[in-house]
Amino acid sequence: MNSDRTWQKVTDIDPQIFDAHEGQYRIRPEFILKIKRMGDMLTIQATGQGQLKFSQGRGRHSFNRQVKAEITFVPDDNGKIPH
């Protein structure tokens, strides 16, 4: 993780790219991330937590400055984001 967070600059992308990221991601059996597109941002809600808004950073990185969180979406061999 980059300690100075200089990569966390909002970039212009086609917001429809976020559509591929929508879904539920099971991190552990009892911990799920629910991800939805909201205009040109993503909202992410973890089990038992409030919803956070994430902006698009470089490449496949999204971030939230308020809680200093980041998420990276890694596509499978077919270019799809697995859920």
C-alpha cells in the first residue's frame, strides 16, 4: 500500500465500467462486500457496516479517502470480474 496515497486521484473513466464490478463478494463465510454503481462512483457495504462511496483511481483501483480504504478488482482469464 502506498503510504503517501499520491495515486489516489480521481480519474475519468466510462462509469459503465463499474457495472462489471456490481455484485456480492464473499471474503469469508460471514463477511460479504456488497458493491453497487451509483453514477460515477461505487458504493461498498461490508457485512455489519455502513455504506461507503468509492471513487475511481488508476487502473482497477477504487478508493475512499474518508476511511483511507482501497479496493482493486482483478479480472479472470476471460477479462471478467469474478463474484
